[in-house]
Amino acid sequence: MSRNITAAVARADRSDFSVEHLVLEEPRADEVLVRFTAGGLCHTDLEVLAGRLPTPRPVVPGHEGVGVVEAVGPSVVGFAPGDKVIASLDSCGSCRNCLAGQPAYCPQHTALNFEARRSDGTVGIVDADGRPVHDHFFGQSSFANWGLSHPRGLIRVDPDLDDAVLAPLGCGVVTGAGAVWNALRVHPGSTVAVFGAGTVGLSAIMAAEAAGAAQIIALDVHTERLALAAELGATDSVDVSSADSVHEILSLTSGEGVDYSVECTGRPEVMANAVEALAALGTAAILGVAGLDADVRANAFELLKGRTVIGSVMGHQAPGALVPRILDLYRRGRFPLERLVRTYPLADINAAVSDSRAGKTIKAVLTHLH
């Protein structure tokens, strides 16, 4: 059996998404059929649209899905129809890193998440002309009203939580918050600089505030985002459209630099600034997705001051462990995710893309999928 679905498709001959009627297979033995109710739009999805990542097109992107389990394959355990779930990344579940609670560093990460197909090379969707469309992007392809997910990437959540608030937890929010708590281990009284005040950066700011950082410096080119950053915990802000970021950070820290920096832009020159702004023994976390041939430059002599540069993916922890921590803070009013979100119908996905690129929207969430 199969079902008709509506989805946003990235095609190689188009610069925008096309919203199409497609046909989805029923779940295989190890798959879960999810009726998606919302999905976050992430920078990574835009890189897929532009053809800058190793994801074949045509493809249904989307890796911040929220929905309800409608059916499970006979070998699936732990999920049942009616469960409300967040969909996050896929992983093999059996390698050393997966067993250590670090599925984002699974050796099969690229194959299972970016290649947008099953491990046997098949896909679960065809278009109106019967031609294959890649799915299983990050084990979900949630820019659709229905999708086939792998249970390893699903996280059960309480049914009373708002779908639009839950959607960014699949990637953006956990990436920023987890980097602060798990990769950097920000401690009370420390100083933190966050380069980029989008979803990832603002989540890092909220996490740093929750961790007790004494000084949190937000840097961005959008004054509205800097104003929001101040409301969410930033103690200082720098408009880098008219100021040198490293100079301003040194001025705000009596010339010492910061203990921790978080880079959320994907721009190599900003990554270099995040390293340069560190104090002795400081650590920079690189979170942004740059081009496959991008390099991070750092002064070798300055690294001798005990500086550390670390990459962090998907919060440096299993999302199934990290998401409940964030939701606990959210319920207590200490992680106001709703401040980041603006919703769009799936049919208006290209308007969401335009507003996101222009900086008008921090986290676009696609709703009205059905």
C-alpha cells in the first residue's frame, strides 16, 4: 500500500522549493510512519537546496520534524501509534560513538543523514510521474505531511507541548545549548561570546545564562536580534556590521578575551575571530556549517596560550538525553523557545526561506502540513 502526501521538494533545476503531491510507501519492518504536524527550517536545509551538501536531488529535506506516530513496522520497539515525537538525526546505534551516547559522531553519519535514502539505496517516495524522490533525509524528510522515520532518531514528548515550540529542538536548539553545556562545559562566573544570534546562537545564550555565566556577549549584524539576545540573557551586545568583533570583545573583557566562544555563522572568517577572541586557556566551539573545502585559520603562537578549538554537532550529546533537559527549563520559564519562532504554512515555504535569509525571521517553522 502507499499514500498520497504533500511535500516541499528541492530540485537541481530550481533555486526555490516546489510544493508537490507525491506518493509515499508504507513503512518497512524497521520504520515508523509519522504524521508530521510541524517542521523547522534550518540553514542546513538551505544548503541542500543550493546543492552545497552531499545530498542528491530531488529530495524532500527537513530535519526538525514534530508529529504523531501513525504506524510502526513489526520490528520497531519503544513506539506505538498515538505517540507524539520529535524527529532528530539518524545513526547506526551500534558503533563505539553511538554506544557512548554520541550518535552525531557515528561513522555512518553522512550516509544515514545526508545521502537521503535507506541503507540499501532505496527511497520511499515517487513523484507524480513515478520518478524517485530522495527521502530519509536525517532519517525523516519532515518537509511533508507524512514521512518514514527510523526509531533511533525519534524522541517521545508530552502531548500538551506546542508543536511550533518543539520543532527547533530537532537540530538548532540542541546544537546551541548542547555545545555550551557538553562541548564547552561553561561554568558559573565564566565569560562567553556568541557569534551569531540566530536559533543556534540564541539557544547558546539561554544555555550560558542557565549555566551561570557572568558575562555573555552576543554578536550579530541585526539589531533586532541583539535586542532579543539581551532579553534572553546576554549582558553585552556588539553590532558587527559597524564594529570589529575581536576588538570589542577585548574591550568588554579588560583586554583578556573570553573563556568560551561559540561560532554559529558557518563563515570561516568568523570562526577565526572566535578563536582570536579567546583568553588564555579559552575554548572556541565551531558549530556553523561551512563549505566542504573551508578552512579555519588560527595564529599558531596564540594557540600556545592553551587555547582549544573544538567542533560540536547536534549538542555533543544524544538528543534523547538533551531534549528533556531543555524542556524542563522551558516549562520553568528559563528557556523561552517561543520567542524564536514564527510559523508559516508549508505552502509558503519560499516566503519562510526569504524571510530567514533576510534576517526577518529567526526560526521559521512550517505548519498546516495537512
